[in-house]
Amino acid sequence: MGFRYDDDKIENLLKEKKLIQEFSFKDMRSKKGHMRKEITIVKGDGSCFQIKIRQNTINPLDFSIILGYISKDSNGVFRLMRCNGRAHEHSNKIEKETFFGFHVHKATKRYQEKGFKEDTYAIECTDYADLTSAWSYFCKTANIGVQSEQAPDKNQMTFFNEEE
Amino acid sequence: MDIKKIEKDFKSKISDKINITSEGKDRFRISTPFVFNDGDHFVVVLKKRNENWIITDEANTFMHLSYDINVNDLEKGEREKVINSTLSMFNINEREGELNITIENDDYGDSLYSFVQGLMKISDIDYLSRERAKSVFFEDFKVFMLGKVPQERLTFNYYDEEHDKNKTYKVDCKINGMPKPLFVFAINSDEKCRESTIVEMTFEKWNVKHKSLAIFEDQEIINRRAVAMLTDVFERQFSSLYANKEKISKFLEDTIIK
């Protein structure tokens, strides 16, 4: 089976600087039992990054922060990375291992080649313990910074997507 | 409540891989081998609500679906039908995004069995989205071609009557009216890519004079080797219908007037 992006490309996309406007988790909207927020960062070349934040209203430790990429030639979201909370087990299908705990999904070439969803591989993570600390970890790992209002980045535009 | 007995009931009714872990007062996490397509396991919790014991996903299933699907789309069309019929079929309740089943007559094993089956069916909505997306591409391709070329010059699913009475080697769209007709192929999978290459090579073998064009839905997701083989055979290709509509229009315009 083919793959869309190899591991080098995935790493480069993760490391690419991304600027967003400041926001608060208190502004997240609730529907179907979870809070959510979506941020789109449009690049100068027409491609974009997409950040999705989800937090379960019943169990706050059940959350997910997702970084996706949409190339200018495609209409599908490629999930680069996902920081999950501590509410369910995860199984890595190729390595045949299962664990329970905070974990980070990461896109890999090998999972794409096997026909699995690109971010099926995950590792346990002890660098965060709730949504707020997960967001810090996510921003650090995906090179996300807050855009200064005085010096906006001409090559990027940020949008907050509100689903109605 | 004898939790060990309940665990034994779960194992016998569903799988030996079921385990129960206490997580606070009157709350137990049930580990099952059932997963979403990204390796995350279903959230299944046994807990007491008022005077009843319930099995619940604590709203995780819909939250997980929302990674790929707009949650508003779960409340309309085909997806809503699938969800409602599943809830009804397996006696599952929905409460503000939380799916749950009430245990009656100490029927823990059967309740868990029904619940998990319901979750599996609902999580399949993610695949429903992708299958519909595949058929949408061919529809979009057809609409695009009809918008750019006079209908009388188009033949969809064309085959060569002289060489191919079994209609084995089909071209997605033939444009006639030129000295050499244009054979256009719409490609959205590895299989279609290889198949189109074979069809094109067969027409060459038959010495059928024509020009060839391949239009991908998204060439980036197609196996590289398959694309390479197609490239050796096709005269022209575009990596994405959606990102190249203007260029494809120009190409068609220039080609069909010659």
C-alpha cells in the first residue's frame, strides 16, 4: 500500500513554525458530551494546519488535541500528531502492544504502508497530566507559538472554526 | 455486587480478554479488545447511576467520531439513520452524547455484548463517510466533464466494440470529435491506477489511435510504483481534480478544438 508522507516529511511538518492567536479553553463550545475548539492555520502556499481540541464533559481526563495537515492539492486531513488523555487503552497493531495511560499518537510511514490510519501508532507519555499541560506539551512538540498582534506573520492566517 | 462473578460472566459471553478495574466508588473500567480504526479502544465503564447499574461509554464514542466528522452531521441523513437504528436494535440509550445501557435482571454479560456491538456499528460511521467520499469523486468527475465538454461528444464507460465484446477494458470517459479521441481516466485508488494502466496499454496493443489523460482525486495517496507505471504509459495527467480544475479545463479546451 502507498503512503502519503514519509517519516522525514512528517517530522518537518511537525517542526515547522505555526503561529496562532491566543485563546482560552473557557471559550470551547459543548456538543454531544464534549467541549471542542478548532483552529485552522492557512499557509502562504495554500496548504494548512488544523488543530482540533476535544475534552469530554463527563471525564475531563478523556481529551484529545490533534494536529492535522491539508496540502493544497488534497481535500483530506492528514493527522500528524494527537495528544490523548487517560481514559482508554491503546493498541499498536504492528508492534502488538497494549497500554493504558496518557499517550501521544504520531503519524508514521510504516502504518500508512500497512493500510492503517496514519496515526495508529502511539506511545505512552508522562510529560502531561491534564488538558492544560497536554496543550503546553503539544505546542512545544509541534512548534506552535502565539502570534503577536503587533507583528502578524504575513505567511500565515489563523482562523477559529465554529461549528453550528 | 460480586465483581469477580460479573467479570467471569463478561469473559464467558464475549471474550477472555475482558478485564475489570475499579476506578473509584461504584465505578469500574471494562477493558475490551475492541478498537477504533486508530488503535484506541472503546471506552466502556460499568457504574451505578441512581439505583441502577449501567454500562456507558461516557460520551467517548461521539467525541472520537468528531475527530473526522462534523458532529452536526451525525444528526442528519444516513448517519442519523444508522445511529438511531443501532440504538434501537441494541437497546442503547443516548443522553447528551453519552451512550449507555441499563443492566436488568443482573444480565451483565448480555448487556455488555449488546453494548459493544452497538459501539462497533456506530463507530463504522467513520467508514461510511469514506465510502461515500469515494463515490462522490466519480460523481464530481462526471459533473466536471459534462460542464466542460458538449454532451454529444462524451461517452462515459466507453469500451471498444470491435476488440472488446466482453466490455472488459473500459475508459471512464471518451471525448470524440477530434482526429484522435481523448480517453480520460478518473483515478482514486491504487487498484484503479493499475487497472487504468492496463486498459491504456491494451488500447495501445490494439493500435487504437487516441490520446490519454489521467485525472487523480489525490495522487499523493496512490502507491508510488503504480503512479510510476501509469506515467510511463499516459500522455498527460493531473495530480488532483479539485486543485487543478482551471488547468484541466484549459487542457480540455485546447485538446477538443483541435
